[in-house]
Amino acid sequence: MSTTSDYVAKYPRRRSLLETVEKYWLDEPRRPSGSLDSSLKKHTTLLNKLRSTLLVGPAEALTKDIDGLTLTKYLEEIVAAVVEGASRGKGDPEVAVDVIVHLHTRLTPDFLSLLLQPLLAILSNSTVSSTSAAAAGKDGDKDKEREDKERIARQRPVLRIVAELAMVGAWAEGAIKGAAEVGKALKGLMTGDPQYTNLPLLSTFLKYFGRAYLGRAPSAEGNATEKDDLPGDVVDLVPAEVQKKMRELFEGYFNSASKTLVKGQIRLLEQDKRNHEAYIKSGEIFEDRQQAYEKMTRAVERLTTGVNSLADLLSLPRPTLPTAATLSKSGLQIVESASSFTVREDGPIAGGIWDDEEEQRFYESLIDLKEVVPSGLLGIKEDKKGAGKGDEEAAKANGDNEANGTDGDSTEQQRSEQEKAEEEDLRRQLEQMELTADAPAEAAPPVESQNMARTTSNSTAGSGDSPREAAVPNEQPATESLQETAASMVEEDGLQSGPAARLTALFAALPEANNREVVDKLAIEFAFLNSKAARKRLTKFIGEVPKQRTDLLPHYARFVATLDRYMPDVGAGVLEILDEELRYLQRKKMVRELDSLRLKNVRFYGELAKFKVAKPYTILHVLKVFLDDFRFNVENISNLLETCGRFLLRCEGTAETAKRMVEIMRRKQGTQHLDNRQQVMLENAFYMCNPPERVAREVTELPPMNSFVQHLLHDVLMKRTLDKVLKLLRKLHWEESETYDFILTSFTNIWEIKFGNIPYLAALVYDLQRYHPEFAIAVVDQVMEDIRIGAEENIFKFNQRRISTMKYLGELYMYRVINASVIFEVLWSLVTFGHAEPMPYPGRDSPIDAVDDFFRVRLACTLLDTCGACFDKGSQARKLDHFLIVLQLYTVCKSELPMDVDFMLTDTLDAVRPKMTHLKTFAEAAAAVDEMVASGDQGNDAASDDGSDDEGDRQAPDDDKQDKEDEEPTDVNGEGDANGEGDEDDDNVVLIRPEHDIKDDEQNLEEQHAFDREFAKILADTTDTRREQRKAAPPIFDTAVPLIRKNKPDEGKTTNEDAEGRMQFMLLSKKGGRQQVRSLEIPVNSTIAMNSRSYQAQSKAEQEQLKRLVLQNERRLERSEMQEIETRGVRLRFAHS
């Protein structure tokens, strides 16, 4: 749909044309300066140009010709030429509008009045009569489609010209009349089009004039995605009431087309189902049915494209179309019950006969050779009346054994009666098998030998060995190459050298056919070489496929099935070879060397059954023969069921009989003693053809409020909707425990959120803590608990959860929900938790942190990638440097890092510390740790581990001012003020609040004061401990005399010793068990005095720094408490009396 910007861009031109048209509706026709030519030749040239170049232009050339002629005598001819030129193919209708307006200035007022009627007549001719075309069948449909395309090509530029003229005042009655005429024309295009062939035409109108004629497109949320307000100097050229009617007209048309599309999709699916059922029953889909289906498919696809385009242009949702899953599928499904099989009443399970659509297309979508091969090469009878000489030749060419003059219908009836008789015989044998299935194993051989005798008595080979019996033991067909086999048959068949060579090349290409496209191409190529000798060679070649090449069997079966429709003797010949081979293998069932040949034979039978080349009763008879001699045919039964068992159990014609046979197999499996290998083979075959029923996954129904919260966090939450989601979350009933618990669960089960949305969820926690501080604390507490539980359990399937949780923790730090001490606590726990020693060491394994488990390294890298860049200055930078050294020590203590973990660690180190040296060996890492410990910096890190100093630049909003205040070393409670005066404004604040809020705040303040006291005590203890550790270290000055300076309570005061140039030291000595202290005066410029002074200055600076940090932290806590009180109470100020 055209946008507001397009409308504004074209507005000046349209406004100028409107003013010109309105001016000459009132004035006399314009007469150009100079003499005007009235010759017929010049006017004829102009008329030809109008017919051919009206849409092409350029407009300046046409207007120049117009201004040089009189025109008045040729008004009707000019109108006819303009109408003809406007309906000629592609071009720019705006050029035609410029020319028409220019003609209006010369021929007003008659020109436009005469022009508009024929243009509207072209638009009204929307339904071309095609009665004769419809009567012509398929050719008539093609003619109808061609006529519709030509008509739309004529009407498209005319519709654009009429719409432009309506906006520039081409109707003397005004814009309302012009818009009404356009709407009338559009309504005619909609109502006179039951097949919706005018959808492209209407889409073109919306594309160029949607904003002008339909107005501003409404959005789903009531606000437009782009600024749609017109500038002050731009107005709508179409009245608002007309725009409203136009939008209602198009929306009604869209709804009607959508309903028609849904109905058409349903009819298409039903037709597809009927075609599938007809294919199952008759083995083919008739041509008229297939043509109707293809026609319906094209119509639905065309309508789908048009409706979707219309929906996009109107800013409406596309219609939801039904799918094949909404219709029941054909076939039967059996499942295993307590003792037997039961037929499902609710249809088949998902998947049906085939595993997927690709397999279904392979076995069902066969090409029709009649469409690509001449009928004469296929032996198809051209005249079906009578049974003359032509029929006999066709029957002979196709390998039929019918007698001359035999009626085709009687032959088909005889075949169907023969098949029914064989099926009845098979059912009687099954009943007999059921009677003996529960008998002991010793009683089975007589029945099996009887069935085997019946099987062998029907063969033409008799009781002696067949010709293939001598070939199979020697395994000649399996060992010689396929090319030599094909070449050896050339001389036997009497083919000409040309076709014989091509046939040999085809046989050489068949083993390389590994997809259905190549197989279909070779089938078409063989059809062009079709003859009785060629079919004989093909049957022999396919029947002697090597036993090792079982991968060729599906493709060979498809090749035979493609030819079988017109060359049934090929399929019958292959089945005859397989039947002869099967009888031989049954007589040699004790020869284990023939197992590979048995496998090939059984699988070829199964593939031919799935292509329906082998009739159902044939394959069921093969399965029955195997069941008669169950003990020696376990592998054959398993292979047959794995190949085509699922097909037999789900086809309507074979489901019941196959189900009974499989049930007999299960009973014999339970009564006879089989080894484990055979048991496993039978179980696998059974569950492959009859998979267990899968219970549908239960979906927990959430209350509406919980579903809304889940929708906000899972679907709506993104960067541009943060404020919207925050407002909606604040409006929820936080006082309800169920709602609060679900919100907390949703915020802590971070693995259910999209990984890219984790920063936005952390931002929500930061914003919500201002209104629900206890909620933010609960979120952080649960996240820390999840991290600890993950480290304790270390379950592999929860690794993705642990990654998301660690990412979440880093984002919480980035949004100032937690401080740096929490991050470093988690980081150090990753390398120390679960280990007996504080530092990792090679060879020391842990039950929850194996040497070949590198997931903690991934967690550390994830956390550092999220927030590690913030620790780039101050004490936090030193602590991160120390951790990275220990992390590298931790990695070298494990096994060799996998490549992905090594790359991840390298990328992280390069990101947070680009200049750090990577430690590759344990010796390097240990040396770095020793140097770190010897430097003594770890003591300073611990002293400032309160997280109160600079923590880097983070992305929480509205904290710049607070950061500046924190950087100033101001005192708390007036301790740094000489007059001891505090902030008068803060002292004058009085809060009037409800009584229960005051009680809660008093209790919270008491708890906070208690926490502050304990925290200060811990800081003091830690400081003393570290100071003692530093004093216990070796002296920093280089001297052999163990001098210790005496501590005095007035340390730090200025003495007069410096003025004298000497410094007093106390010497401690021991003599006779007694300690003696003597005073020594040392020059202030000596090395020991200078080192002592430097040490004193450094100690004093550290104490001042620690004091400043503690006071700074207390001031920050007080400020946060005051902010919380201000948000809850009413702030009043009183002046001192």
C-alpha cells in the first residue's frame, strides 16, 4: 500500500494538475501563440502517436505537437486514439494523465466528458464470456486464462489513469463525483468476479492509490508505525467519507476472498484424500481426476498469492489455512495390548505408512511413461473396440499370454477370480496355522513340511534342482561384474547392434543410479528401447543383482514399478526369478554361506511389495512360508518385517491378515527357545513395523494471570518494549502470593527466556527494585542458590541452565543490582569449590570437578565476557588480575583443553586483559601465583573487598550524579567538619506516614544498624589481621641489625627530633634472661631512618584510604535509606524556631 511519504511526494504535481483542470472548466479553451496547422496529415500523425506512445511519452513531445494543431475538427478521433493508447500494455500512466490534462486545456469542456465514459467502459468489461471455451474442456480453460491475462493487462493502466483523473478534477461535478465513479468501477471489478481473477488488478490499485483513496491505515495497537500526519500544506484530494467507504469495500472483498480461499483449501485436501484412497483401491489415479486436482491446485495457489498480497496492502492479518493434519488419514494402525493386537479406532498414528514425505514421494510418486514416451513404444491400444490384429500385436509386445480374440474384460475377471481363490487358500492355511501355533515345537515340522510340499508342488521345477540351483552355490551372478553380465547377453537375444549397445550402456548405468531422478530417467530411456528381447534381458539383469548390493534394491524396485504399468512381463519375470530363488534357499536352509543371498532375496521381495509390483497375497504367502518353518527362518521373518511390515500392517487390503500373521509370530516367539540374537532381531522387527503408541505430551494449563506474565517475558520483552513491560508488571497484584511467586519463578528460571533477552530481564529487576526491593533481593538470592546447586550437583543436562544463570548474574552486576564482591565471590568459587586445598594442583581430583571436566572454565568465561570489562581500574582491576592468574593455574592443572574451550578462554583473556601473558604450563602459572603472593597485594584486595570503591563503568541509568558524589571523600555525621554541623535541610525533614509503615521502617532501621555494626567489626578485624601479617613479613629495609620501632600512642604527632637532625629508635636486647631496651639516635639522612619514614607514611596513607572507604560506604547506605523513605512518605520542611 502506498505510504504517506509517497502521497506527499506526488501531491505538488497532482495539485498543479487540479488547479489547471479547474481553471479551464471555467475559462475558454487555450489558444497557443503562433499559427496552427489544420492539415489532415499532421493530425493523422498526432493520432498515431497518441495510440502508440501515450503511455511511453515523453509528454513534452506530445504536448508540443498538440500546441501546433487546431484539433477542434478531430475531437472524436482524438478521444478514440487516447482510449486506445491508454489500454495498450505497459508504461507510465502519469505521462498519459499529463497529456490528457493538456488536451483538456485545448478542447475544454467537451474532451473530458467524451473521454471518461469509454475509459470506464473498459473497466466494466471484467467478465469475458467464455461459454464456448468452457465447453471445450481443458483447451477452454487455457483460453480463459489467456483472455483474463490480456484483459487485466488492458485494464491495469486504464484504472490508474481514471484514478489519477478523479483526483485532479476530471469530473465537472467535483472530487466526490470522481471518487464515486472510481468506487463504482472497483465494485464492478469485485462483484463480477466469482473466481477472483481481478485480485492482481485490485492489488495494483492499492499499491499506487491506497493512501489516497483509503486514507491512513490503522495499526493493531492504535498507533501507526510511522509518522502518518500530513504536513500543513498537504490535504487529502479524496473526501474522508469516500475514503471510509473505500476501506469498507476492500475489507469486505478481502473477507470474502479469505473465506473462499479456506473453502478451496479444504476441498483441495479432500480431493487429495480421495485420490489417495482411489490409488489404494485401483492402483492408479484416472486422468480426469488428476487434471481436476491439478486445476484446483493452481486455483488455490493463485488465490493464496492474491489474498496474501491484499492482506499486506490493507495491513490485515493473513488467513489461517487448514492443513492435512486436520483431516483423518487412511489406513489402519495396530498396537500391542496385553495379549494380542487391537485395531485403533481413532485412525493411524502420526506418520502413517511412511516415515516422512520424502519416503512417501519415493514409493508413491512414479512418473507416467505415457506422458513422455510415444504410445506405440509402450504397446498401448489406440482403438479399444473389438479385439483385432492390432490388439493381438499389442498384447504380444507387452508379453501377455492371452489367446487371440480373448476379450480383455473376461481376462481381467479371470485374474481377479484367481487372486480371490489364492487369498481364500491363504486364509484357510492361516486358520490351520492358528490351530497349531500353540502346540509344542516338536509337532510343528509335519505341518511345515506339508506346507512346504504344497509350495514346491506348485512350482515348475518339480522335486529336482532348478537351473539356478547350480548357479547359486557357485555364486557366479554375485561375483561377476554387472557390465560383463550385460555384455554377455547381447549375442543371445538377437538385438541389433545399435539398440543393444544402448541397452548395455543403460545396464552399466543402473548400478550407479542412487536417486529417484536418475532412476526415472533410465526408465524413460529403456521405454524408447522397448522390445520383447530388451525386456527379457532387463528381467535377467535385475534378477541377478549382486547379493552384496542391497542398497540397489529400492532403486531397482522403483525402476521395475515404473515399467510395470505398461510392461507387466518385467515385474512378473523378476518375481518369478525371486520365487525360484526362494524355493531353492528354502531347500538349502542349513547352508549358512547363503545368508547374504537370503537377505537380498527377502529385501527385494519387500521393496517390490511397497511398490505394489508384488501383489499382497504373494508377499503374505512368502511370510506364511517363513512362519511354517519358524525356527530356521527367524532372520528371514525379521528382514521381511523390517522392509515391508509397516506397509502391510497399514494397508487396508492386508492389515487384517498381516496382523494375524504377526500375532502368530509373537506366539511362536514365546513358545520356542531362541538365542538372544534371534530374540533381539524379532523384537526390533516387531517394533519397527508396529511402533509403540506415544502418549501426547501434557501441557500444563496456567491461570490467565500467569499466562499473561509468561507472555510478557517470553514474547513481548525486547529492547524497545522495556518501559511497556515494566508498566504492565507494576500493575499486577503483587500483594497476592500466587502472583508474586510466579513472577519470582519467571525471573529466576532464566533458562526459559531467550538468551538474547537476558540483559533486558536484568534491566527489569533493576527498575523493579525501586518499587519492590524485597523482590530484587529474592531474585539475587535464588540466582546465587542456583549457581551453588549447579556446582554441587554438576549434572550434564543442566549445563545450558548454568550458562544462562551465569550470564544473568553478570547482567545483574551491569545494572547495579549487585556489587563487585558478589562477582568475585562466584569467580573464586568456580576454581576452589569442591577442592580440599584453596589452590588447584595437578593430580588432585574432586568428585564434583573432574580433571577432564572443563565446564567451570566455560562458566568463568561467560561471566567475564558479560561484566569483566568493567574491572579495568582500581582495586577491582588488581583483584581481576589475580583471579585470571589463578584461573590459568586451574586450567593447566586439568587435562589438555579441548579446542573450543581453549579458544573461548583465549578470547576472554584477550577481551578483558589484552596485554596479559598467557600461561601455558604449570611451571609458568605456579611462578606467577608465587609472585602474586609474595607481592602482598592480596592483603590490600581483601581489605577493600567491600565493593565500595570504583567498580567500573556500568550501564545503569541515572547514577552519574551519585558516582560523582561517591568520588568525593566527604565525611559522615559531621566527623570531617570543624564545626560539627550537619546538613540543615536533612535535619529539617519530617515525614508524615501511616503507623504500620513507621513500625516496619523502625524495625528495618534497627536491623540495618545491627548489620552495619557487624560489618564494621568485620572490617576492623580484617584490617588488624592483615596489618599483623604485614608486620610479620621480613623488613623492607636492607640491614643486618634486627631493629623494631617502638609503637607509641601519640604516633603521628610532630616531634622536635626532626629539627635536631636525628631520629630516636629503641633497641631491644636480651642479657641473662632479661630484656633490655636502649634508646638510639640515628641521623635522619641515614638509610634506616629514610626507610622507616617511608614505611610510616605508607601505613598512614593506607589507614586514611581505608577510613575514607568505610565512611563513603556508610554515607551511601544512608543516602539509599533516605531515598527509600522519601518514596514512601510525605516530605515536609520546618524552619528552626
